[in-house]
Amino acid sequence: MPKIDIKSYDILVAMVLLTRLPLPPLHSQTFNRQSISTWSFSLVGAIITVPLCLLAYGLLSFGLIAPVTAVLFVAGQMLLTGAMHEDGLADTADGFWGGFTPERRLEIMKDSQIGTYGVLALIISVSLRGLCYTALFSAGGLWSGIAIAMLSRATMPALMRYLPHARSSGLSQSVGRPEGRYCSIAILLAIGFACAFLNISTVFALTFTAACTTLAIGAIARRKINGQTGDVLGACQQLSEIAMLIVLMLLI
């Protein structure tokens, strides 16, 4: 069996990649482990979401209505991540449906300006997440938000592994392609933590939903731009989160 190289500061490297949290300075050599650090992407989801769930629990306990709490919860996610996943979703929507060739689509995705498709994607994403979290909080499923956050971020290493880079520069290209064992660890960690908040059948349904969403996004990305970028990874996280929330609403 191949040796699995895991170090504690991989989590800090992953937090640098996926959040805007204040972190201690890291030695430049630690960033040589960016592709290895992807095993902890799901843990970063928990680090982001646990304090937000605690805040939401406190607000609900003091009588704040679920819709307002849900909006603050989603806003907190954006604040802690620098809205980087939302930015990826918007850029992906603009590029995939605003251009007619892979080259033009990648050019649009790199443009800092947002277009109609990007605006609509953000409106739909924020609306659906706000509505789903409202229903989730009203049904007493507050802590399942941690499972959703972890599972949605476990999809990104898998997409990085099995799709080539669509361009020779950018965040995803600089991180590299993680080995399959590190992708597996990210997924198993997410599933393991999810079992602490949800029953086995629900965890299976959410994992299956995340996998199907990732496969669909991967197929579209391969067709549209011949691979993946950091924007596509962000879109995958957002769409996986939304898909799992909708399935969870059906199960609840």
C-alpha cells in the first residue's frame, strides 16, 4: 500500500486556498504541498460552517426568525470565503454560455466584469440557498449544514484529479492535480462527519447527489472548455451545495 503523506499544516494551506480567514504566516515551502492539502478541503468546510451554525443557533434561540437567520448564515459563508465560490459560479456561467469556442469562453471567465448569465446565476444561487436554509433551520436541521459544507467541498479535489487543466495558468493549475488517495480522504472525512449529524440513508442520498452533480459539471466543463479551472471548481461547490440542500428538503 502506498504511503499517505499527511501533515497538520496541510489544513492551513487549504484554508489559505479556500478562505479569507486571518492565518499565521506560512513558510513558502509549505505551498509545495498544495495538491496534497486537498485531502483537508472538507475539513475547511467544517471550520467555516461550525461557527456560523453556532451563531445561527444563538440567533434562533433569541427569537430571530429563520429567514433572517438563513440570510445571515449565507452572508457569513460569503464573508469567510471571500465569496470566491460565488465568483467562480458567476464566471463559469458567463463563460460557458457567453462564448462559442473554448478559447473565447476561457477569455470571458478571466474577465473581471460580470455578465447577464453570471448575475442570474448568483441570484438563483443565493435565493435557493437562503430558502433551503430557512426550511432547514425551521425543521430543526441546523447542524446538517456542516455536512453539506463538507460534502460540497469534497467534490473539488475529485474534479481536479479527473479533469485536465483548461489553461496553463490560474489558481487550479498552480495547485496541481491531487492523487486519488487524497481525493478519497477528503470524501471519507466528509462522509464520516456527515454521519454524526444525519442518518446513514440521508448521507448516502446526499453523497450520491454530490457525485452526480460533480459528474455533470465535469462533463459540461470538458465539452465547453476541455477541462477545469478554479472557477469551475467554485461552481461545483456551489451547485453541489444547492443540489444537496434540495434533496435534503425532499427527505425532511
